[in-house]
Amino acid sequence: MTNAPATRTTSRFGRARFGGGTPALVAATLLGGAAISSALGALYAALGEHGTQGDAWLRFTVMAVVTLPVAAALVWAASVDRSSLTDATERPEDSVESAWFDRAARGAFGDTFMTVGLAAAAFSITGLQVDTGLLLLGLATLIGIDVAVRYLLAKRADA
């Protein structure tokens, strides 16, 4: 009598790490995402202007609806068993795409360090005042573009 290895069933959405199949994972994802987006909506409503009471529900609803897909995706990513996903790479950290991203991130870090240093020197010398939120948003955008361009260049170089 031989013991055949058990075959793992895979699906597009996978199985939950905590046990249960795809339905358990989908239910946990939706409930967890709804809880996170509702908490963000409540925080946003509470931090709004206190003079207008009717607007608080509007702020809550808009924030909860807008953040629900991202919150659900985060809960799913934290809850899914990778081995139960169809066509999932067995060891993604050893993939060529991971190497491309590592190269892009390392290069972008150097660019970011130089950009922040030069900007700090320029702002200190000129005394220029800039809105901090806009400055950080611009820096985050530049970092994202830098990583994306470096990733595509690494991909092209290895092709």
C-alpha cells in the first residue's frame, strides 16, 4: 500500500490561512475590509468641521466607500494561503521580477537621498517656504516614477 501525496486544490481567490476554503476567505476579506473602511470613515467624519452635522455622514460614507476596495485587498493579502492560489509563483523572492524591483529600489533610494539633500540645501540658502504636505506629495510622486522607470529599464536591459 502506497501513500500518494495529497494534491492541493487551487483557486483564483485561494484559501484562508486560518482554515476554511474560499468562502471563508471571501467573507473574512469583506468583513475585515468593511471594518477598516468604516473606521477610516468614522475618523474622517470626526476630524471634519464640527459646525455642520449633516456633512459628517457624507464624509463618513464617501471615505468608507472609497477605501473599501483597498482595505479589502489588504485583508485578503494578509489572510490568503499563497500555496492555494492558481498560477502563484512558488518563491516570488527568487524571481527575476524581484531582482528588477530590488535594483530599481536601490537606485531610487540614492536618487531620493540626493534630491532631499539638494532640496534641503536650496531651501536653507534661499529661505524659501513651501507647504509641507505638497512637498511630501511631490516627493512621493517622484519616488514612484523613479522606481517605475528604473524597473522598466532593468527589465529592458535583461530582455
